[in-house]
Amino acid sequence: MTRKRVGILISGRGSNMSTLIEAARSPDYPAEIVGVLSNRAAAPGLATAAAEGIATASLAQSKFPTRDMFEDVMTQTLESWDVDIVCLAGFMRILGDDFVHHWAGRMINIHPSLLPLYKGLHTHERALADGARVHGCTVHFVTPGLDEGAAILQAEVPVLPGDTADSLAARVLIEEHRIYPEALRLLASGKIAAP
Ligand code: GAR
């Protein structure tokens, strides 16, 4: 088995990144994590990845004259790691069309809602404000429209009486950590492809 080479983009904590690293420890997992790139040098996930012996890089968009130039350097960095698949794991920047087209069919994202519900930010607060009884998360292919690409896996959680955004986020995060490694397994093993 040739394992697919995966680069992960993060902006912060990196708990989803850690679950992908953990899954890839298994020799029969069809992907290996070869690099982690953050748009924030202070992202705690960078230190976690470095401690695992994984290559890391941080690139601040503010240091580049345009978003396209920033994203070109992101692509160069990922290609210097010979990446086959890009996983967005709490990467909190909207990506431009050129970058998205470059990685089309090879880039997936985890989003904390049952897409197409609650695209964008503050998903847990919005689900609570709506009185939703069910909430969850989605792994999907990345396309130019924000959080619009085809879903690969979803998981539901109940919204419970007394839930706060934090308690709901914690319940959803458990499911994120379960479905993200599974979705990457499906893509890396060729069992699914972008429509
Ligand atoms: C996760 O809940 C992820 O779904 C969300 O950010 C969190 C990152 O946590 N992503 C988005 O909201 C993307 N729009 P992590 O850094 O611990 O994985």
C-alpha cells in the first residue's frame, strides 16, 4: 500500500489535527501526515505537530501584499512536502479560488454543523438560538463556495436542555474526532472521490 501524503492546515488548537496524526500511526492507515501549516505562528497545534516529528510551517497572510501571493506560498510549502491531500482542521481563513482549484478533489474540511445548515462561524450559538434539537458536524470537499462542497461524512448529536455553546461544541467535537479520520481514510484509500 502506498500511503497518501497529507498536509494539514490549522489556525489554533489542532485537536482535529491530533486525531488525524493518531489515526495515521496505524500502519494500515492509508495516509501519513507529512506537514502542518498554520497561518498563526502562535497556534498551539504547531508545537503538538513538531513534538510528533512532523514538519511545520507558519505563514502570516499580513506579510503578503495579496491573498493570492500568500496562498501561492502555502501551495509551494505543501508541494515542498510532496503532499497529495490537504486537510483543513480549524483553518479559519476563507481560501481564494485559485488555491481551491489547485487542490480541487484533494482538499477536505471539517465543519461544526450539519451542512448545509449553519455555514460560516458561530455554528453552535446559531443552532441554540434556533432551538435546534439536533446538531453535528460534516467533513466535506472544499469548493470555492464557503462550506458548500459535497459532504463525505456527517455525525449528529442531540441538543440537550440547558446546553450552552460550549457544552454543545464539546459534544460535537467528540464526533468531529471520530469522523475526520474516517473521512480521510475513505479519500486516501480511493473509496470516495469528489463528484
Ligand atoms: C473545530 O470545531 C472545527 O470544526 C472548527 O474549528 C474547530 C477547530 O478545533 N472549524 C471551523 O469552524 C471551520 N469553519 P481544533 O483546532 O481543535 O481542531
